[in-house]
Amino acid sequence: MTLLIKALSTLALMLAMGGSALAQEYVKGEVVKVDAKLQKLTIKHEPLTNLDMPAMTMVFVVAEQGLLDKVKTGQAIEFTADRVNGRITVTDIK
């Protein structure tokens, strides 16, 4: 019985942690530059609260090459960003 309680507690903790990642808020920004060769985007963005970062213009790497196909210079976007392997990375664009 104790093993079952530990297993359920661990599962609940994992789901809670995973749920917070899914609830990540989209941030408004404007694409300043697209660098397909280096898989990077320069974005002028609102504050990124999940990264404790004020509004600014900065260069991001993208999580997937396909994200670059969704944008062009001057385009208004909404995106999510997070630290991935120590690099601030655009993880989704809508």
C-alpha cells in the first residue's frame, strides 16, 4: 500500500510539473530578422515573465526549423520561449 501511495504521489507531481509547462503564456512580439541559416530569430518582444526578462529586442534560437517557415521580417507574432539546454529558445509561434 505504501508503494502505491508513493507511486501515485510521484505521478501527481510529474503531472503538475508538466501542466505548468503546457500553461506557458504566449508573448506578443515583432520579427525584426529571420536567419534561416543559423536557425535564429530576432524579435522585439513584450516582457517574458517565465524567464524574468523585460521587454527588449533580442536574438533567439528556434526549437524547430519549421518555426522559421511561419514568419517573415516585420510580422507581428505571439510566441513562447524557454531555456532549452542553456539557450533561450522560441518553442512555439502562433
